[in-house]
Amino acid sequence: MGAARRILTNTIDLPDDALLDRLQRAAFAYFDRFNNAENGLVADTSRPNSPCSIAVVGFALSCYPIAVRRGWLRRRAAAHQVLATLQFFAGSAQSEQPDKTGYKGFYYHFLDMQHGRRVWQCELSLIDTALLLAGMLTAALFFDGEGTEIELRAVAHALYSRVDWTWALNGGDTLAQGWRPETGFLHYGWEGYNEATILYALAIGSPTHPLPATSFAKWTFTYQWENLLGIDTLYSGPLFTHLFSHAWIDFRGIRDQFMRGVDSDYFNNTKSAIAIQREYAARNPHGFIGYCRDLWGITAGDGPRNHEKVLTPRDRRFYGYMSRGAPYGPDDGTLAPWAMLATVPFEAAAALAGTRHLLRRYPEVCIEDRFSSGFNPNEVERDAPWLSEGWYGLDQGLLVMMIENYRSGFIWDLTRGSSVIRTGLSRAGFSGGWLDDAP
């Protein structure tokens, strides 16, 4: 801990832009260090033998243009890596067989890092496929040159176009969450507001198998508009659900029918979610160590597990890997160290103040300038707060993109020019703001 505190001293004292640059570059380095350069697959975590997460690949594909723009990676090398990734998915096996890479244009959540086939009997995941496709389309927007970049764009759009979104309705009005070859579609769908906005935008915007526009509206019928801790909000407890779609889509000033009805938009709703997180942490109803207005970030991620012992100052239950939320929970005192900084495009002052407070008080959460998935000061191991092992790729990718959207708006600028995203959002009933401007 002493070494971590000494290493971070120089980081904490940096001006805001220098601090952001240092943390953003370290987050991007995850994709260089934990990928298979031959097929472009990226590990879910830095832990030994971790499989690939297709969502992490989607974040990586979106981050390569940022690395080129920031001078961390040469354009030719980045384009080569993106093309290798796209070629792998284009050539991967798609069928109903359980040991393949995907089916109907969708992909399994976790893949073997070497041969790219399904592992862990995981589901064919709609949201993770959507995040992968978002990365492909973002890369195709950036790499607009000749030679290799022509092929890159063609493969990206072919992969997007072959997804059979209508199959994923499973005969209903809204999308299923996933499918398994052994048992068929999962017995639950998307209920309530969450990270699925980008999924619906891509599905409705498809040039080949589009969802009916009414599908999105029917999903919004499950929304909950509430007043929580004195703040009006479209409720979703875990903080990441208010961030993932926003990594790609600029929701400032654009509204669907639901948001027009409550006189808000999804960007401002994320600001409300941040305010709720901070107010909840300040009130700290369970008396957790560390919680305050400058230390929050209750979301999905790694956490300590239960042990056969009594915890102090009162018995507590730990949840392990869990989607935590505020204010309704679950909440076991575990915070995601990356989460505050990921909100920087929405509430920069709160995000930066919280991040600096975190680094001063708990420097061990940021080894090699890269944030761990979770920590919990209420569970002490070897005289230090419980800390998640290694790093998670999703956390790193989201940080790279959100920091860039704050610093330059670069990803948002790219995707505002996407005919796919414009079409999907417009068909779903969004209007106003940049959607009303010529692309």
C-alpha cells in the first residue's frame, strides 16, 4: 500500500487534463496487453486463462481510433488490428451447434481466446453482440481511407447486416436477452430502463432484418419514472446502465416519446442518476465505510464473497460479482473505482473531485494507473480493504471512451455521422438536437 501511495502521489497532483490523459492511456493499454493479436479477441479480465468477452472487443474496436488520434498507435497498425478482428468474426462458425462462435449473426458472450469458440456454456448474448457491433461500426466510421480501410468498412457492414434481429423477438414484441442451443431463448427479456438503448437503435436501424419501430416503444412501456431521494429520474439502479449506450450515442437534446412526456432526455437522466448516487452515498443508510458525496460508484462488478465469520460492526452479506444499485440495492459496501471517472462527460466536477478523493484515500485501487473492478473497505484482507484481482476489460474500455467524449467529443462526433445510428434512433421516435441537423 505504501508503494501504491508513493506511485500515485505524482498522478493525483497533476492538472485535470494531464491526469485524464495518464489514466486514459493506461486504460487503453489493457487492450494491447490482454489481446490475441492474430484474431483480435480481447480477454474479459486480466486473470490467467480468462476467455474473451465480445463486449470488450467492441470497446477495443471503438478505442483504437482514439489511440490513433492521441498518438498512442499508428493508423496503419490500428487498421490492421481492426481488420484482423473483423476477419475473424466474418470467418467464424455460425450454426445451432453448441461449440460454435455464434448463430443468426449474433455471438456468444464468452469465447476461447485462441480458437474463438463458445466457452462456459454461455448464452448467445444480444446486448454483448450489440456492443461488439457498435465497435465495428465506430471503427468503420473512423477508418475512411483507401486500401486496407476499404476492406475494413466492407466487412464491418457485412457483419452488421447479417444479424437476424427479427429472430431474436422470439415471436414477441420486444427482444429476448439471449439464447442457448441447449434450451432455446432465455425466459426473460428487457424490463425497465437499462443499457439496451443502443441494442434497440442498432436493431431498428438494420438495412436487412430491422425490428419494427414499435418494438422500442413497447420496451419503454416497462420504464419506471420515480422521485428518488428528492430527484426525478427514469429509474435504473446500477450506474453502468446509465453509461454504456452513452459511450457511443450523444443523447444531448434528442428525445423519444417517453422523454418528451417527462420533459427530459437520456443525457440529463444520467446526470440525475449521478445525483442519486452521490446523495445515497452521503446519507449512507447502511453505515458503510468510505461512503460520502465524493466517494460513490455503485454498479455491476466484482465484490467480496461471504465468509464463515461475523463481520463488524454488524453482520453483513457480501454478493461476489453482482449488479449493485442505488438506492434500492443490492448494496454491500462495494464500490467500483472506475465508475466516478466514467461519468466525467456528465458531471465533470463531481467525477474529478471524487476520483482525486478516492486516489488519496485508497491508492491501492489504481495499480499501474489502471482502476480495479471493485473494492470494499468493509471487508479487510491482509490489513487492507478487499480489492478485486486484476482488471476488467469493460471498465477500461468505458473509461477510454468516456474520457475522450469529455475531452473532445470525438466518439460522439463520429457516431452522429452514422446513417445506421441516425436511422435507428429516428425510427424509434427520437428527434431534436443533432438528429434534426443534416449529417
